[in-house]
Amino acid sequence: SPIEGISSVVVHPLVMLSVTDHYKRVAMNTKKRVVGMLLGHSHKGRVDVVNSFAVPFAEDPTDPKVWFLDHFYLDKMYKMFRKVAIKEKLIGFYSTGPDVKAADIGIDELLRSKGVAHPVFVVIDVRPHVEGMPVQTYATREVMTDARVVERQFEHLPNEIGASETEEVAVEHLLREVNDPSVSELGAALSAK
Amino acid sequence: SPIEGISSVVVHPLVMLSVTDHYKRVAMNTKKRVVGMLLGHSHKGRVDVVNSFAVPFAEDPTDPKVWFLDHFYLDKMYKMFRKVAIKEKLIGFYSTGPDVKAADIGIDELLRSKGVAHPVFVVIDVRPHVEGMPVQTYATREVMTDARVVERQFEHLPNEIGASETEEVAVEHLLREVNDPSVSELGAALSAK
């Protein structure tokens, strides 16, 4: 049965590029991952992830239980985003993974404490040598452990890359421009001046 | 001669999609335009516009001299962005145009007063029925008017859509996914549930 009634997570193009940009700025050529918040909306089990923002995050590579996420920054940035995008709500978080780590259960808990009922967790592997930018989506479910303790664990959710017509037009346009040799030549000619 | 030594303005894919998203949220199916700030860096006359954020903006359609831009929001958001993207500086502003309006000279002046030496102004026409998302870039130059008054006027700058290798890979991946009929079918199947 779908976790928390979520049947699909649709990640929009802007989020893919924002996460790529965040990774490039902070973690390129390191073993670090980056973490940020996801904004969007859900309707009848479909969660649309339409926007995102980076948050200051650090974790100890030798001790997975030691991590830091700037709550104050998160709250402030969310408040700022809400002023220009009133319909977009905090719906989860992202990381560039590639794996799920101990801190992620903590971040899920943090978002629950901030009123996000069913946070989705999107892992986008944007490392340049990895083909196809693999996307994994998760939500937590309560499970009973062998020690009869109830704890939360991540389970996979189905996902897709989705775009509205406007977004699709934008992406197609970008690809055409970016691959146009005349554009690159113009660029080269101009930088040679 | 190039205005203020700027030989080319390179607009990166993330900015194109962010502006599209901003327009869709706020101004779709209206005659309004949206305005936001541009972040990036310049080197040897080449200005790279790598990121952006929306700002609350309004203007009176009947009186071009009446407009409002939330300075406080701008300052706060810029400060927030700097915490996660230390190398990206405020370098100008965008609008979805399609025309340059009276308020734009005022916004240019505002950015100068905030320490941006040579603001670039990027107009991206993202209206869905307009083919190719036309991009126009400008900077202001001081000119002497007939009345012997010195004032600033916008002049065109050459521009291109540019992408680093990582960005290009991301855009190509997006286009593949977004056009993949199996993905859309999965989406349709899931929403039908």
C-alpha cells in the first residue's frame, strides 16, 4: 500500500537544475552531499515538487549521528519564499546522496515537528560521471523492530520527472540554445575580444 | 564601445527556468510582468548570470512612474543567498518584459545605490505563445539629452544562453525524461488510481 497515501512524486525541471547548481557550488569534487528543502503541493496522492532551496548542512563523515542543519535559516527562507509563492508549501527535503544516511531520519523528524505531515525525501545523484541523474524518492513509515521498538524507516515511492507545458517549452528551448554551435562560436568570439 | 566594459552576458539554464516559474506563479494570463534579482559573477567583460530570486514588485499600468519594489525583501534574500552561495554576487535584475519600462531606470538606480557597479538588465519573454523565449540584455549609459540634462538610458548588450558541462548534462537529461512517453504513461496510470 502507498506510504501515507502518496502514489507518486513528480519532480519538476527547476528542482533538478537547482539541486545540480547547489551541488556544483558546494560539493563538486568532494565526497560531501548537499541538502535542501522542497516546495510544492499534493493532490489525490500525487506530490508535485516545483521549487527548492539550499540549507546550510554539515555531517561528520566518521560519525553518522553527528550532523547539523540550520533550522533558523530554514524557517526564515521558507517565510521569504512564501511571500512570492503563496501556493508552494514545504513538502519535504532533498539530498544529492547517493545513499540514504542516518541524518535523513532526523531531518524527516525535524520537518514533522515543523508541521509537514508526510515529508517526501528526494535523492538526486547529480555527480557528473554518473549517467542519467538517477532520482530516488522516499517517505518514512513506522515499523516495529525486533526489539519491539517502533521506529521510522524510509521506503521507496514511485517518481517521475514532470513538466507543465510551459516548463517543457523552456527546457526544449534551453537545449536548442545550449547545443547551438553558432551560439558557442559567438561566445568564443566575444570572449576573444 | 561596450557599455561599462561588458562584452557579453551569459544567462545560465537555471535562471531561464526560475524566471519561467516566477512568471507562471504570478503573471500567467495577465498583462503583468515579474521582476527579480540576478546573481553571478563577471570576469574580463563576460558576465555570467547563474542564479536569481523573485522580489515583490508592482507597477501602475496607467502611470509608469508609480511602482513598488520591496527593498527590505531584496536585502534580506540576498543576505540569505550569500550564506549558501558565497561566490554569487548581486549583478543585476530581470523582468519578463517584453518591453523596457520607466520603472527599470529606477531599479537600475536602486541597484547602483546598493553598490552594484554596473547592473545588467535581462528581459526574458517567457509568455507561452511567444516562440523561443527571446532574451534581451541591457546596461545603462549616461547620455546628454536635448535639454542638456545628463540621464541614464538602456543600451543593448550581446547575450547568449550558456551552460557548464554539468548544466548541459542536466538539461539534456531533463528533455529526455520529460519527452519519454513511458514516463507520461506511468504518470497517467498513477493519477488514474
